[in-house]
Amino acid sequence: MPVWLRECSWRQSASAVYLSLPLRGLRATPANIFCTERYLKVSIPPYLFEAILYAPIDDTNSTAKIGNGVIFFTLYKKEVAMWDSLTLVNANKEELQYLRENAVLKAHEKAKEETEAKKVTKQEHRKYALEATMKLEEAERKRIEDLKEKERQKVTKELELWKKQQKDAEKQKKAQKEVELHQEVEQLKEKKKEKMNETRIPNEGTSKITLKPAKGCHGSYSMFSDNLKDEQLPAPRSAATIKVNFTSRVFPTALRESRVAEEEEWLHKQAEARRTVSADLSELEDLKEEEKNPDWLKDKGNKMFATGNYLAAVNAYNLAVQLNNQLPLLYLNRAACHLKLKNLHKAIEDSSKALELLTPPVPDNESARVKAYVRRGTAFCQLELYTEGLQDYEAALKIDPKNKTIEKDAEKIRHLIHGTTQDS
């Protein structure tokens, strides 16, 4: 049974009631006080003070001060008037019980409204924070793009300047070559003139020029006949045969049955496969023959992933990719491992590579394309790039519109973008 506290003193004015309640050595806190418009309660077990007030008060602005073993209440009246008493007099038990329950019910409703208001305020703050973050990201992205554009313009100007310098240098070289060629031509002309002059000028010891008649010419003489005898012309070039050897064809088929394009493509693929296998012989030397099979390595990586050993799974997929880099499932499975290891950028790269290899889109690779979009979208969302993540989830929904899990995750991302996320 509670022990009632009945020793209290009060006074009033037209607008307020001042109530003093002794605590008898008890220690009180604000949690021990409950006050509404018509109901005042102080509960410090086993002591209890309760009062059904004479008239309504403004419980929002009313105050209670605890100190020196006394609780001093300042209760502001809703209507300016003088009270006949502090509590309601001549009220039966049913009326008092109704007033008490009504006060508790109103207090609960008020607390619920305050909680809802706090929740709305919290959602508004969260929405504002998300919008501010998106604006900052957009500003940062714009700044980076501006820097890239400036750098591109700078490089373009430097390239144009370099091209201009190269053209000027080529023009200068060309002009210099022309000058040198002209000088050589002039020198050759000078030499030719000198040679002709030497031929025409007679020796100093001869005072008379003796002209001999040329053969077949009666009464005419040639002054160059002696010189022509001394000059010897080069012998004509000897004739020879040049043999050209052609590489023999790998497929000696008839021309009407030849498929040269398919044969060359097959040869190219075989050469590329041989280069891929022998790319890193030092790493493949210690492997068994079965371990050089990409499918065997893929199955091994899947088993490691199932046991939670993601690093070992990544190593298996890496070796399989070295052996054959055209299998999209290798990149898809490795992206799942990178997601587990929080290597988000690598997960995005592997998912993008898998989507690149899963072309053209056909019904047989629908499941793989859905996984690739979902894994890349998940990595984007974990990097807080919600717009790019939502695009990948919507692309996955276009392929598999009946997938409720993907639809639910896409809806959560939309709520994050628009700031309307609700607690689940």
C-alpha cells in the first residue's frame, strides 16, 4: 500500500497556482513527476501524492523545481480566475477515476504525437543530409570534370604546338634540301663546263690544229674523234632469274571448296590460345595437367567460395582467367568474391567485363546477365553511388520482371535517393 503525502501548502494568483510539497528526506527526480491539465502526481515509492485539480492548467508551460527537500510547482491557469480550492471537491470515485484515466490517456496521446513529430523531424534531417551529400558529390564530380576538360585543352594546345613545330621543322628541312640540291646541280654544271672547256682548249705546245676527216664524211673533220677513242663505255648488265617462294597452305583444299576466311580465323584463335597458355610458364610449371583446365579451376573456386575462403577462390579464378579470358562466368564469380572482400571497384570491373562477354543477349544467358547487373548495382550502392546502382537494378528487372527480391531492393534504393526511407 502506498503512503500518501498530504502535507502541502499552496497559494494562488489570478493566473497561477504555487504549490509546495515537502519530501520528508526523499530524493526526487523529474521522472517521479506526472502532470496533465487536470491531474498532478508525484510517485516516490512507497510515497505517493495525487491531486485532481480544480480547473485546467497549461501543463506545457508549468514548471517544477526540486531542491532543499521540497518540490515547488508553478502551475499556470488556462483561464484567469480564482480557485475555491486546489483540488476538486465533492467528486465521487467514478468521476475521479474517469478524470485520472482521461489524464493518462491524454498524456499517452501527447507522447505519441511528440514521438511522431521527432520521427518526421529525423526523416527531414536525413533527407536534408542526403540531398546535401548528393549536392557535394555533384559539385565534386563537376570539379573533376572541369579539371579533366582543362587538362584536355592544355594537352590539345601542346599537341597542336608540337605539330606546328614539326611542320615548321619539316618545311625548314625541305627548304634546306632544296638549297643543297640546287647547289649540287650548280656544282655539276660547273664541273661539266670545266670538262667541256678542257676538251676544247688545245695544248700549249701545238700551234696548229690538225683536222682529220671523219669516216663517211667527205670534206669534213671531227675535233673529238681522238677523245672518243680513249673513252670506254660500261658493259651491259648480265641477265638473271629471280625465284619467289610462297608459303604452302595449311588446308590443301580445292578452290571451289575453300573457306579461306574461316580457316584464317581458326588459325588466329589457335595462335591466341597457344600464346595465352604459354604467357606465364613460370607460374604454370608446377601445376598438374588437370589444374591447367579453366573449368576445373572454376569448380575449385566455387567450392572455396561455398566454404567462405574468398581469397583462395579469387586466386583460383585469377589463374583460370589467365588460361582463358573469354569465359564470362569466371568474371561473374570473381565479382561475387570481391563483393564479400569489399573490393568494390574490382567487383564493378569484373561485372562489367562479364556483361561485355555476355553479348549478344539471348535467353540462355539471361540468368548470368541478371547476376552481373545485381552484383554491379550492389557494389555501386555500397560506394553510395545510388543512381548508378538503381540503373543496374532496373536493367536486371527488365530481364527478370517477376523477381520480387530485386524489385524490393530497387525500391529501397529509390527511397534512399528520394529520402523517404522507412524503418523496417
